[in-house]
Amino acid sequence: MQKLRLFTVFLLILLSGDNTFSQEEPESIRIMFWNVENLFDPFEDSLTMDDEFTPAGNHGWSWKRFNQKLNNIYKVIISTGWKPPDIIGLCEVENRWVLKRLAEITPLSKFEYKIIHKDSPDLRGIDVAILYLPNSFKPLETRFIPVTGLKPGDDPTRDILLVKGIMKSRDTVSIFVNHWPSRYPGQAETMHKRKAAASVLKQNVDGIFAVDPRCKIIIMGDFNDEPRDESISEVLDGFVLIAENKLLPGKDTNSRSGLSDPDMQGLCVDSLTIGKISGDNIYCLIPQVTNSVTGTMKFEGRWFLFDQFMISGGLLKNARLLYTGIIDHDFLLEPDEAYTGKKPFRTYNGYIYKGGYSDHLPVVLEISIMK
């Protein structure tokens, strides 16, 4: 059975000392993030290392496979709920042209998504981008922030996308889309790259907090690290919202790492904890684990939560109801024959074409804000 795992945070604003209940109905906005895994066009680009994803390349990338990929992505976007997402963050897209094909050639065209994109310095030419519904979100400012602080000899990585805009014609929100450097060829060997990205993100977040400590910020992306890893818990200094109505600092060294930790399962913020939320902090949102899919990508039999949402305390304190979850429809998964359970059904297994979706599962955030 196809299913969307939505995990709930009930923010009891009525009982919070910092908020008063309003009879006005909250407006909700749905945001999706997905690493779509190598959304390349079939053309060779002399400026990037995209040779493998051309008809003559090792992956035998063709028009037929490209169009199948677009249709797969469309299918997943539509499957997130009874209405399409208001905002979609994407990574591993080659250029604006592939986004235009997705938004204008597939049945997604009837929703008239607009595109925010810029080619990044990544050597393979993969970028981050946003699709948005103009009736739900009106951009005011867009910046593509380069990741600095890398070591000499490090390859350049994807920019961080910052879009400031009006959400549902009432709330100004700053949205960051990230795709931090990969763990290849090893977690320890590449950690400094993700710390550099985290430092750049933190500088820009702190700049927004300096202007307005109660500002509304949404951060999403494929961080190639989990919330307890140093790049997020120490450099970004994110706080982790977990079960049992507790708020723990992300840098808590007494907590075990990994999503198998029962203390990390779920989000539940009630009137006892809402008062502890600081407007100028960032909070990582950890979805509750209720089945065998305990993360967004799987490597050597273990699930990792690399794809995440984080929000500012100013947004959290003004939310009436918040959902976050992993989209794990059956058609997005296949049996993990080498280990146990299931794994993401990806487009390629090595150089073998599978016709699947991605090596990452999408994540979704839905939030209702009281004015």
C-alpha cells in the first residue's frame, strides 16, 4: 500500500506564555525536499564533467531514460498529498533546462511552478534549485552563496541557495536550500568540507538573526551528515527536537548517534517545552521512526538521515501545527538483497539501468502559522 509517513508536532499555542490563541484559521504550507540523483539532460556540456550521462557515456543516458526520470519525479511530487507542494527544494539537477522540462513538459505543467536556479561551481555541474507556486510564495530576494573555507586542492561544491519571500501573502520567511559535500571517499576525510558549508550557512543565518531575532527561517537539504554529526551539532549549533517532550542541544555528547536511538524517535513539543524555545536558535526536526525505513538513504545496510528540515525558533514559536516526515511509498523502495529490509529504488545500480527514482527518499514539511 502506498503511504506517506507524516510525523506530528503539536504546538499548543493556546497554553504558551508567549502566544495567545486566535480564532483566525491557520494557513498551512507544504514544502518538499528531494535529492533526485543525477537529473542530467542527454547533451554533453563542455564546461562540466557530465560525460557519463550522455548517450555515449558509461550510463548510456538517453532521451527515453531522461523522460522516464522526469515522469518519475513528477509522480513522486504529486503523491505527497491531496495538493502539490507549495515549495519544492531539489538537488542534483544539472541546469535550468531540465527544471523547465520537469515544470512545463510533464503533467506538472498545470500547476505553473516557477523556477529559482543558477549554475553552481560543482565540477559535475549539479546544482540546487527551488520550484514554487506563485500563489503560495512570492520571492523578494535571491542569493546563491558560495561555500568558502575549503582546503587547497578541494573541488568546489554547490552553492547554498537563499530565497527570502512572502509565504501565503502574510509571513516573511528565509529559505535555505543545501547540498553539502559528499562523504566520498570517506566520512573523516571529507568532514572538513561539510564543516565549511555549515560555517557559511551559520554566518548567513546569524546575519538574519542579528536583524530580527524572531525571524522565520526554514533550512532544508541533503547535508550528507546527520543531526548529531559535528557539522550540524557543533558548527551550525543546531538543537534537536526529540520525543518525550524534551529539547536537547545537538552537541550533547552523552547521546548515542544513529536513528536507532529511541530518544531520537519523533517530534513532540507541548506547552511545557514551547516556553524553552529560543527565537534565535535553529531546531533540527527528527521524524518519528515507525517502520523499517528509518532514514532517507541507505548504505551497507544502515539508514542515514541526511535529508532534513531545520527551522528557527521564531517560526516554531508561531506555529500552530507542524508535520515532518519521510516519503516512503512502496514504489520508491525495492528489496535490499545484500542486507535486509528495503532500500531506495534508484535509477542506476552502478552502471546497470534500473529505471527507479533516486538513491534518496524525499522529505516533507507542512506547517500552519497563526498570525
